[in-house]
Amino acid sequence: MQWNGEDVKQRAEALAGKSSFEIGLAVEAQAKLLCPVAKKNGGRRIGKNTTASGLGRRTNPSGTNSLPSDKIAAPGDKFETFVGTPVFYGPYVEYGTFRMSAQPFLRPALDMVRGKALTIVQNGAKKEFGEYMNTKAIFSQTNEAFSE
């Protein structure tokens, strides 16, 4: 049998970062569906949600009236991903004010995707570790090791 501990460790770290970003993308997509359609600030929609990962991957808001500054800060930890809106009034819409009721879209999106997170990680693990999970290969390696 061959020990592949370092390879497995590197693949697991890559999988953790990639899965975190993919979960963030799912939250972003759901938040765009849930965000209020009211336009403010010259047409800059509240739904210009973006995702940024600690590995440097990010999405950019698209569409009309997008600004280069329409990005959120990236986390410092490589295994974290932030999803949010770059518009300054996003928290007022999410949590409400004393003049308007809350219209949450980010927190419900996270709740909706929470159940899909495990599936995203499992699918990534099957792709990343498929060769290690092949039971026939493991069985034949084990038999060879014991027959020597």
C-alpha cells in the first residue's frame, strides 16, 4: 500500500476552499432572487450581490449602472467566503429601520442553501477523491499487500 497523506491533505484543503466558494455562489444566486426590486441611487439595484473567497476568487456585479467599486471585501481566511451587497443601504433593507420594515434577502438565502451545502461538499469530494474511493482498487491493493 502506498501512503498518500500529503496529496490527500492538499486536495482536502483545495476542496474546502472550492466548496466554500461554491456554497457562496449558491447563496448569491438565491439572494438575487429574493432581493427587493425597488431601485435607488440612480438605478443601482440592491440585488448586486457579490461573492468573495479567501482564495481570491470573486464574482463581479453585472448589468447597467455597475461601478468598479461594486465589490465586497474578501475574507482573510482561505476557507471563508463572504456574500453580500456592496451598496451602502443593503443593511437598511436587510434589517429595516424605524421608518421601513425589514426586507431580508441575504439571511433567508443562506437558510435556503444551508441544506444544499453538504451535497455541494460531497459532490466535490467525489470528484477530488474518486480514485481513492474506488473500492476495487483499494481491495486489489490490500490483497496484493497481504499476499506478499
